[in-house]
Amino acid sequence: MSSKIVVIGKGEFGNSLVQGLEMSAIVSGSKNNATVVSVEQVSATDFFSMTLDEMGQLLANASYIMFCGRKLSENVKDMAPALRQARNFSTDLADNGPLLEFIDWSNPDPRAESFDGAVALSSATKDMSFSDHVVWKVTGVSSLDIALSEEAFIYHYYCQNCIAPHQILKYIIFYIKGKHVATVYSSSQKEAKPKLDIPGLMWKADEKNTLLAEVLCRLMTRADVDRWYDAAYLGLAVFLVAFGYTFTRYSEWVNGAYGYTMVPLYILDKGISWTSLWMITAAPFAGNLLALSNVFSSWDRSKSIDKVTSLLCAMIMIVPVLLFTLPWLTWAALRNLFSSWGSLNHGKDISIVRSMLLDMVSLKTETGVVGFAFLVTHAFMGCLAAIPQYKSKWFDADNKMRFYGNNELSMASGVIAFTLVVVLTIRSLIGKGSWMKLKPLYVYVSPLAIFLATFHVVMMGYKGWGALFDYSTKKGQPSITFISSMFSLGVIAAHVFLVLIGTKKRARKATRVMKHSAVNTAFEKYDEVRFVDVDREMKGTMRGDSDTDSFHSA
């Protein structure tokens, strides 16, 4: 005798799921007592176009209903009555396994829903007196994981040759191919994992085994992605300004003498190198300004040494602030146009500027990695252009075309800075760790890397700084080595002063740790999901409303 499974959804994942279910069985009682399954599949569009009786007939006597469609939250008004109708039509008493348990495999964008579909469905079925009904949520499985294409070949081979029953096949497949872990969340405190056994797939109950825990996990994942988007927007903003300045100074169409053939490599490389330097300096820049802001806002309570240091560093930071104004405004425009998380989400009492600074500081890992990506690109492009035909001023014709001394220093410091940034990037991508591991890198290595990268730029171009504002030279437009290095030089100088005197440490004591706007938005959305009045949201929209008690929030 077989158990019935209904799969709703005919997309890529739905089809892969059906393929994987061909080898599955439902285990009840003893582990050796397994019942094979029969699978019926219907598209979500066709299913929700059916009448209530048609849906009930299709789902009747099914052990599991698996949802692989989109926007379950919009279809709860149909799904919940369909489950009630299916239970009325069912004749089996779950002798061969569970009856009408619902597994949600969908992974929607949590910000696109006013409430979570699985949570709402669980609430609805409980209010319909389905006291034993379980709603599951499964995450961490791709279509390739669930399809088990190679495992299916192994399964069918052994079945055709009558070598082993299902349970033995499961261990054969685990041994040959390994296993994929699927994290499950349950609406029931009694059931931790589904009784469905899919060879090659292992159920793992989450530590907080609730549907709301899955919602929070999905929201935090979305927030992590949004943080990377935000860092990318900042990188793009800096690059647009840097390349625009570089193009106007070197292109023959504006102030330079280079034709269009020099744009794709030589001119573009200058904008990329500029962007890489400013991106790895962005977090200290914001940190300096926040520290100075904290001192000035609590001036009466600040120590005298902190007041003197802050005044000195404020004067140092004037140049970096002026230089970063245009990239800052460009970043703000990009966030306003493309961000989907509600930027500047730090509360009504925090100004726009401070909110953006808080976001920039919290993005220190992401901005560093984005800067590293630009740095690697510059390293390759710079090596291609480091030849006398491009860089004639670098090479001493009287010394066998070797580098001049300043260019030797520039290249050496650049290579060392590159190595240090590689180390920092690897450590950042590894993730969290003990402060004993992180402090030496971020307190000592990071400022050193920024300084060496700045020194690399300064030594490359300082000889031309004598004619910075000379109108006869590029119409008075300062060189990019001067503009790009003055930002990072000012930031690192102020940072060193604030750290050595201890002003930054003391300024942090009186402040509250703030998260990125995307993370704050995620928590706000989670509160909406937790406390949303589902009864109000769905009132009058459920099929069979007259026969069904209203259901309430989770």
C-alpha cells in the first residue's frame, strides 16, 4: 500500500522535488516499517483556480501536501479551506503515516509579504480545530539537492536488480554520494522532523524549531544581502566620481592629451585604483567623524585632552570631508533610487548624515571586500600598463631603463599593501572570531595597509605636485595622485591621533552600538510578522468564510 503526496508547483524546484520523491518512503513506527509513496503534481495556478471541492478531492487522503509555488501568503485564503475540505473527504486514518501535513518549500522575499504564509496557514488550521495538523517549513535545499539525479540512477539500478530494500538503499546512497542537509521548522512542539524519508536528504531540526524562527532567519539573510548591495552602491558612487575626474584630466576631449584608445585601460585603471584606496578607507573615515561628533556633543563632559585632540583632528578631517562630498551625495542618490530596505532607518532622533555614517561604519567588512575587488583589478591592469610606452616617466634611460628611486618605493609599498589587504580580506570573509585573533589585524594591520597604499600613490606622483594649480598644466586641475591620497592621508592621520590619545575608545563608551539600516528594517519586518492581525488582513477573503471561524494572528 502506498501513501499519497501532492506537490503544488510545476516550476524548476517543483519538478526537481517530484523527481526526488520517486525514491522516498514514509517511515512510521519502527524504522524498518517504510511505506512507498505515490506523487501527484499540479501547478499552483491550476490548483488555486479549482473550486473548493475540487481542491479537497485532490488533497484527500494525502500524507503530505508540498507547496513549491510563489506567495503562499496570498493563497492562504484558499489553502486553509482546501485543507479543511480535504480532511472532510479523507477516509484514511493515517495508518500509513501522517494525514494532510503541509510542507512549505518556497523561499519568498520576506519584505514582499505583509505576513508569512506558513505562519498564517498554521494559525488558520489551528483555528479550524485541526489540533493535530502540522505545518513545516524547509530551507537550505536547492533544486539540484532535491532532484537527486545521480542518486536516482543508483536507486533504480538496485531496484531493477532486486538487490536491496529501501532502507538499505538509503545507506548505500549516503555512502556513495553523501547527504544534503535540509533545515526544518515546525508548527508543532511534538514533531521535530517529518516522517518522510528521502534518500540523500537528511532532515535537521533548527535549534529554535518554530516557523517564526525561520522568518527571522530569512529576514536576516535578506539583510546580509542588502548590506552587500549597499557597499556595492558606495563603490559605484566612488568609482563614478573618480573615473569622471580622471577622464576630464587625461582625455583629449577635456584637459588631457590622451585619445579614446587610452580610455579602456590606462585612464580606467586610474579611476579603479582611486576607488580601491577610498573604499578601504571608508570605514575609518566614518569612524573618525562619529568619534568627533560624540566628543563635540558631550563637550562639557569631555576631558581636556579629548577636546584638544578633537579640535586638531577636526581640522585634519576638513580636507577628507570636502573631497568625499561628491561621492557621498552620489551614494545617497543611488541608495534612494535602488535600495529596497528603507535606508536611513536609525530612528527619528538621528540625522540623515549620522545615519549614513553609522551604515558606513557597520559596512567595514563589505566596503573592504569591495575595495579589494577594485584593488585586484588595478593590480592586473596596472601591470599591463607598467611599460615605457605608457609610463615613460617611471624609467631612467641612463640606468638601463630601471625604475627611478621614487617609483621603486612606490611599487614596493604597493605590493606590501596589496599583500596586507589580501590578509585582511581573507580574515573578513572567514567571519566572526575571537578578539584575540581580530585585534592585531584590524587595529594594527589595517591602518598600516591604508598608509602603505597611500604612500604608494604619493611616491608615484609627488614630483608633479609643484604645478598642482598651474593653469598651464591641465588647466589647473590637480593630479589624481594628490586628490586621492589627501583623502586617505587625512583619514589615517586623524585615526592614529584619536586612537593613540584614547579619544576614540572613550567616545565609544558613551554611545550605543547601532546596526545597519537593512538590519533594523529586518527586525521591524519581523515584528510586523509576529504581531500582524491576520484575521483583519484576511477577513472576508477566505473561501467558505461563512462556514469557517475567523483565525487570528500567530
